[in-house]
Amino acid sequence: MGHTHVTATTSDEGAAVPVTIRDVARASGVHISTVSRTFSAPHLVNPETRVRVLACAEDLGYRPNRAARALITGRTHNIGLIIADIANPFFPPLIKAAESQARHRDYHVFVADTNEDPTAEEELVHALAKQVDGVLLCSPRMSNSLIEQLSREVPLVVVNRQVTGLPCVLMDVGQGARSAIEHLVGLGHRSIALLGGPRSSWTNREMRRAAGAAARAGGAELTVLGPNAPTETGGSAAAEQVRRSGVSAVLAYNDLMAIGLIEGLDALGVRVPQEVSVVGVDDITLSRLTRPKLTTVATPTGAAGRTAVDMLLQQDTESPRGARGLGAGTALGVRRTTAQVMLQTDLVIRDSTGPGPHARPARPLAAPQGPDPHCPAGPGIPTAATGDAVAS
């Protein structure tokens, strides 16, 4: 059966009358409930019928009313995304990736910034709970017990924080910290500082644990300096403390702090990397623009955003009608997931790290063999490396 083309009517004043679900039902020759299911639960509609209904809706310019659909299905098709500090360059790639993934699944994302304030985080979760189907908590500063309590109010996925019993997307900053310390020890550094971030940060605790173990294994001494604000200003303010500590290398909590530290050390006349080597974490765009270019641990923020959205929406969507507001799991379904995904990090070696006091003397290169001592380099003859070196 072919579908009938119907045009929107106009009022006496000439203004277009909005197309309704009844218009789509009449044009496609189906009941109103079938049109409703086509948009709210398409898997329940015969494929042929679904294609016909969608084609009629497109012809008529019909757009389903999300508020009305929410009353019927118990779902808003909205997701909350709560960010610790939207001014931190670590977060925009995560936000963009999450929004793109959500749009692909016909969801909208509401982004909120807490400015590193745990009280603001709690208030935002309460405020969003009745307006969204779930919340992504990114680098939260609240206690685990409070996060668990809030998860009974609205489905949560936690990013960059491990909370037992809740779905989490983690970036392996422990492995990143180990790689960074091993890199510094390999360069001959035996006195290393860890420039810590916020006290309540899971990343901070993971880095401290892993860096300490790697330093002990490499015969190096690790000095922890902090907590500090996870900002460029926080790193700059720690420069004098780093200089007084006498360390020859520093692993900073994030790139912003590392960049601030380099600026602060420069103001004190301390050269990087000639006198102090510096490593950051995150591989933000600025890390490639600083002088010297920053050696850093790259974190997969885009992948984390996409994975978090998928984890939230993979929870059972067959929730009973009108179930919203009845407790955890009802907006996206009664069945909950407690899966935890760990994403790999990589050490990116650039120009801010160099030989330490215990570096082994470089072995002289053998003179080129052959009749022409000025011949160009060939296979087996070392040449200068170009670009960034990545150590997984």
C-alpha cells in the first residue's frame, strides 16, 4: 500500500498548523498507537510499516514531542554529564565524544560544571535526576559512599573514578605513572617528585601508588609534593618547592600543572630539561605547543566519553511505564550493570625530559665503513629520530 502525501494546513491568519501524530497516522494508513511505537519502540513495529510511517513523518515535517513521549515511555532521552572543571582542556574531547555518541543514539546531553566542588556535584545530581535518564559523573570529588547513595536516585556511570558496585570507565593512569617513572629512571634520575593533585581524586591516589612502586623497583626515591590545585597556577606555585626539594625530575598530576611548573621553574632560572625533567598526564593540545614540548602520558578521553554513553544506554531499556522517580535503575530499566572498563594509556616522549645525574655516558658511534666516509646514512646506521616517540 502506497502512502498518501498530506500537507500541513494553515489557520485563518495564514500561519502553519503544526503537524500532529494523527496526521502521520492518516497519511500512512495506520493507527495512532503504531506511529507512537515507531518513535518510542521501533523494534516492536513491522519493518515495512516502520519505513512507511517514517517516510510520511519526514514528508510532513513531523517531529515527535519529546515531553509527551517521556510521559508515555518513562524516558526523557536526555543524559546528564557532570564535569569537575570545564575550563580544564582534559574535558572538552570527552564532552564532544559523549555528545556525538549520544546523538547517534537519539539522546541529548546536558553538561554541567562543578568547579571541583563536591557539594555542587551532589546538588547537580539531585537537580538532574528527574530530568534525565542517567548521569555520567566525570572525575567526581564526592566520596564513594555518597556516589553510591546517589546511584539509588538515578542511574550513574562514573568516569575516571573507581566505585565498587557501579559501572565505571577508567583510564589506566597507574600504568601511565609506572611508564613515566621507568622512563625517568632509565634517563638516570634517582630523585623524583610526584606533584600531586586534589586530595579526593582517584587519579591522584592511583598515580601515587603506582609511581611509588615503580620508583622503589628502579632504585629511585619518590618525594610527594601536594595536594595541589590541578591547574596551571597550581603547578607554577609549586615551582619553588620543587627547586628546594633538590629533585632532578617531576611527574605532575596533569599537563596543566606540568606546564605551569615549567613556567614557574623558568622564572626561577631553572632550565627544563637540562636541570629538571618534567612529565605531565593527559596529552592535551597545549602539551605539543609548549617549549620545550611536554613529555606526557596520553589518556583516551574521547574513547572514555563514548564508552560511558554506551554503558549507560546498554542498561535494560525495558522499564515499566511510569517507573521514573521510583529509584535506581527505573529510568533505564530495572536491570543494572556493574561493569568496569579500563582504557589503556601511553607515554609520549617529547622534549621536556632529558638525562639525569646518573645517566650512563653515551657510547660513541662507530665511524662509517666504506670507501666514502661522507656517504649518506643507510640501513644499520643510526639517524636522528623525528616526531614523538610513544612507549606503551
